Amino acid sequence: MAVAVDFREFRPVDARQDLIRRVEHAPVEHAEAVLSAYELLQQLHEKGMLELLTGLLNAGDTVVNHVVGVVSSKEMVTALRIGLIFSNLLSSIDPDKLHNIIADAGKETPSLLSIGKLATSKDARQGMATAVGLLNVFGAALNAGKHG
């Protein structure tokens, strides 16, 4: 004959009790992390960062609208574009060549003839043309500022 299986009555886990148990055991299990969090919280309080964050949260949309207004202004867009252009230019410069040029600058002074030879290279002429072009752009911007 078959033996009857005892059925236990299903009792759902009390999520609240489980959370309370986990919170009570957390300081023991994560003591170092809890102490670090308290230290960080104290430092934020001492520096006034908590008040700043509270103010930012209370200001809400006002802060977001102001930041969006600043970032989307013509000046900021232009500054970001110029920053990207210069970062691309800097990433294309060979740091070893730049280091050698700067290291050689402290040595014997080159003659005018050797400087002239360097100035006639294709790369030097391209650099000078770019520099003169930049001077023209800056000059035009300065003149526009005087008259505008």
C-alpha cells in the first residue's frame, strides 16, 4: 500500500519580516562598507554638499532649464566645436617628434640658414599658412567685436 504524503500548508514568506532581518544583519555582513558610507556622508555634510544636492533637487526643472539654456547657447556650441577641432588636431600630433623639438631647443642655437631650410619644408609652409589663416580669423572676430 501507498503511504500518504503529508502536505504542509503553504505560508507565503513575509517580505516585511525578510527585509527587517536583512537590515538587522547588514551591519554585521557589510560592516566595513557601512562605516565607509557613514564617513562619506559625514564628509559630504561637512563640505555642505548635502545642502547643495538638496537645493538642486528642490530646484528641479529650474536647474535643468538653465543648464540646457547655457549649453545650447551659440557661444557654448561654438566653444564645443572648437574644442573638438583642437582635440582632433592634438591627437594627430606625434608626441615623440614634439618632445625631440622641445629637447633640441635647449641645445645650440640654430643658424638662420638652417631655420630657413626648415621653414621651406612643405609641412612648415602648411603650418605657417594655417597660423596666418587663424590670425585672419581672430582679427576678423576682434574687428567684429569693435563694430558690433
